[in-house]
Amino acid sequence: MHRTLVELERREYEKVHGYQSAGDFLQVIAFDDSMKWLEPLSRLIVMLDEALDQEGQLDLTPTVVVARAQELLKLDRTSTDAFATRYLRHFDNSADLAVDHTALLKLIGSVA
């Protein structure tokens, strides 16, 4: 899902700024203010990574990570949060993101 969002953002960015190499766009994702809305999802990915120990086993209870994912990915059309509003715009316009969203919620629902 993160990859899908990054690709959607890249397409939009390149419409305005022209083609970006992978390295150049990585710099945009990391440092451009227009991409700060992705930070909550990036932090969630770090939480998931840290929750797994080196053998791929959960090192701590997944409930905290699952709760954070569910909160972040709820489709709240009344929210003014930067992540929620941008995510919803992409969700409404991308079948790929809608499929990824559904699959992820199904997966975390099986863990909860």
C-alpha cells in the first residue's frame, strides 16, 4: 500500500515537475513539504519493523500496531487531518489503492 501511495504521488509530482529519477524522487519523498502527509504511514511501517524480532517473530503484542493501523486507515470523510484527506483522495481515485486498503484491513483484522 505504501508503494502504491508513493507511485500515485510520483505521478502527480511529475505532472508538475517533470520526470524524476528514483534517487531524485526519494529525495522529494524524504524532504519535500508536500510529502509530509505520508509520515504517519512511514512511522507505522517502522513500528511494524520494530515489532518483529530478527527471526520474523513478533517481539511484542501486535495490538498496539494493529490499533494504530486501524486508526490511520479508517476512511473518515469528516477528518481535516493531512494524511486522512490526501489518503481519501487517492482512495477514491485509485482502484489499486482500494484493493491494497481492503487487503491490509483484512490482514490486520485476522491479527487483532
